[in-house]
Amino acid sequence: MALLIFQILSGVFGFANKLFLYLGKRSGWMLGFLAGIFFVIYFFLIGFTVYAVVQIGFSFLMLYGYFSHQAISKNARIVATVVLSLIAIWITFITFKGGFTLLEAISALLASWATYFLASKSNRNGWSTYLVAHLILIYLTAAKQQYIAAVFQGLSAVVSVMGIMKESKKTRD
């Protein structure tokens, strides 16, 4: 029952995070923080150790984004993202069990960099990177028979496509 609750809460907050960031709402960052907290527990429960550990740092990046989104220095963003990337790589080596762990690490790294890109106002790169991360996570969660999580990842992927389209339209106008 706890797994189902965390699956639903992380999915709802994760989707809301992407939707509100797409809409340009500052509250999207706080929703991302809440999603990250729920995802940490959820990912540990389903055995996605790399993702769970990266989500801890991701949660704090989202919280930082909420309080100072406009004032986040480029150096702070890049350092935080590189640190999360190195942690993800280290955890991958420690917990490596084959291709599944590698896909988990790739998706976690992409999600971290997508957050960096969005915080850096490189929106097309951010949404494109999130799209790939979500598509991988759809596969991973479905393979673990976590279908509710897969559906929410699919919804977040749709928001990512909308973000890409929005940025493409800006470029054409």
C-alpha cells in the first residue's frame, strides 16, 4: 500500500512540476521539490538506487530554484549539476546490475541536466532532455510493472513535447 501511495504522489507532483514550469509558474519549482521528496522514497522502494540518490540533490535544486530562480548563478547551477552527475555515476558503479542500471543512470543524468538547462533559460535543451529522460523512465517503470508511474512519466513527456513546440514557435516568430 505504501508503494502505491508513493507511486501516485510522486507521479502527481512530478507531472504538476513539469506542467507549472511549462506555464512559467514559480510554484513549479516548489512542486518539483515535493515531487523529489516523494520520488526519493518511491525509487528506493522499487530498487532504483541511482535515481533515488540523484533525487535527493534534485529536490534541493528545485527548492533553490523556488527561492531564487532568477538569481541562480550559472556557476552554482553547473556545479550542482556536475556534482549530481558524478554522484549518479558513482552510485551506478556501486549498484551496477547490467543494462537496466545503465538506463536508470542515463535517465537520472538527463533529468539533472534538463533541470540545469531550464534553470539556465535554455528551454529547448531542457525540454528535449527531459523528454528523453521521461521516455527512458516510462520503459523502466513499465518493466517493473509500475504502470501508474509509467503513465505519469508519459504525461510529463507530453508536457516536454509541448515545451519543445513552444520553444520552436518562439524561434519561428
